[in-house]
Amino acid sequence: MIDWSSVLSNKTKVRAVKRFASGGAGGDLAKSFASTETSSEVRSLLRTHGVTYGRRLARKALKRRGY
């Protein structure tokens, strides 16, 4: 299960997830989280769910948090 509160913990991370949710590449999302403590969360999202379903989950998380 993805800990979205840590993934969306600051403005820079929210911006990267928004870019991914609106059609950005999965590799770009992984690169933007590369040297952070939540990089494993993002990598596991992409590995277990894939880009298409991961994008849907990202949109859902952003919507539920009012972004």
C-alpha cells in the first residue's frame, strides 16, 4: 500500500505527481523522487501497478487531498 501522505508531503513532490497524473512519464516521476526517502514508495507504485493504473491512483490521491 502506498503512503500517499509521505509521497505528497511538499510542493515539489505534489508538482511531480500532478505532472505524472496528467500524462507524464513514469520514469520522470521516478527520477524526481530518486534521492528522497519516499523513492521506494514511488518505485513500488510503478512496479506493482504499472504506469496506467499508477496514474489513476495518483489522480485519486490528489483529488482526495484537494490538489
